[in-house]
Amino acid sequence: MPELPEVETVRRTLEKLIVGETIAAISVGWPKMIKKPDDVHAFKARAEGQSISAVRRRGKFLLIDLEDDVLVSHLRMEGKFAVKAAEEEIDPHVHARFTFLSGQELRYKDVRKFGTLHLFASGEEVGNAPLNKLGPEPFDLEFTADYLLKALNKTSRAVKNALLDQALVAGLGNIYVDESLFHAKIHPLRRGTTITADEAAALHAAVKATLQQALDMGGTSIRSYLNGAGEIGYFQQFLHVYGRVNEDCRVCGTAIERSVVGGRGTHTCPVCQPGL
């Protein structure tokens, strides 16, 4: 699933490609992806004719600002946007097309059909699901080491599970939680209540540094992630634990281990991240 760096990279790409475009027509091939309004015809009637003024991001959600409305998209597992000429061949997994007056199209492709689209009147998106319960962003001023310490100390959940909770911090997923915990030298099964102030400070710094490096590299392309221009990211070349089971730790040389925490595949170094 695309996480903050991947969605932000898509946002930056689309911002250059679609801001200023006017939607002439919309085609939806998988109506179930439209969550609000729940009628596809109403969705199309509201959005068609509007121009795109900005592309934003909130956590793992992509927000496309129109003149009167905001299109909120969650890419889920394999969703991706791409800008194509209208006459280009259409991939069978493209389930939504936004045709612009310019002759270009914004196409949404999703092999697994898990992605969602919501259309809100401008300003209403922040107070309604799915955005209304998101916590602070990792780069927000509100997300401090003290905030992280207090939030973790309130829960007896495994620290990995807590960090995956979008109400605690928005944008983190499996890849960047594993990487951040490694750099902070914290085992993913540690209970939130056991995290010390020094550990919270180390974790806070690790989260921000890991995400920033991933942003600089255009995100992580593990399976099918591409940005809006069809380009891969390169952070996978710098991963320390995620996806490196049985490979040598880049710090100590010990084999990276894989376990399951909260139903999620989890990668750790048994030496750099001491157990419970």
C-alpha cells in the first residue's frame, strides 16, 4: 500500500500535470469505488465542468481541489493515477477516466479494485470520514517527541501496531514503521507503555529522517508503485530491514528476521533491536 512518501510523490507529479485542467467528461467502470455521493451519475454531474485548482495530500489520501468540490482518493493496495492522451489505449484495469478539455486524461488504474473516491463540497472533507479521524502528520509541528511519548504511553499495544494507527500519526505504513523502529533500535513488539522519553525521541527522529530520505528518493517501489508520470521510486535500495529477510543487517551483519505482528509481516534485526 502506498504510504506517505509515495502518495506525496504522486501529489507532486500530478500537481505539475493536471492543475489548471478542466474536466470535460468522467467515465467510471467500477461504480463501487465511488463512495460519496453513492450514485455515479451524481458524482459525474457534480465534477464535470469543474477546473482543478490544486492537488493536496492528507496522510495516505490524495486530495484534488476543484472549483466547488474536493475529490478525496485512497489508493489502497495497488491504485495509481496516470496522465495520458485521450487517444491512448486504455488498460483493462483502468476504472475511472477524467477527460480534460485539453485532450489529456487522468486515469485511475487499480488491479485489485480496492481504491476509493469521495467527492465533498470544499471544506467539508476535513470533518467527515475518511479524513476526520486522522492524527497529525509526521512533519507537522504538533508531532513532537513529547506528543509521541504521551500517545504511546497511553496504549498497551505493540509499538508497531500503535504506529500503524492513523489516528496516532497519519501516513505511516508497514514499510516505514519497520524502518523507523530499526533506526530507533526498538523492537516492534515492545508495548507502548514501556517506551521511555529517550526512546520516543529516537523514534521521532527516525520517523522524520526515514520519511524525508524516502521522499528524496521518490518513494519505495516494491511491487507496482509508480508516480503520476509512470516512474518508479528508489528508496527500496536503501531499506535496512523491510523485505530483507535472511539478508545481512547493514549495521551488524546479523540475518534479518521476519515475524508477524498484528497480522502484518514485520522485519527486524535481532541484535540492533533487542527483544522484550
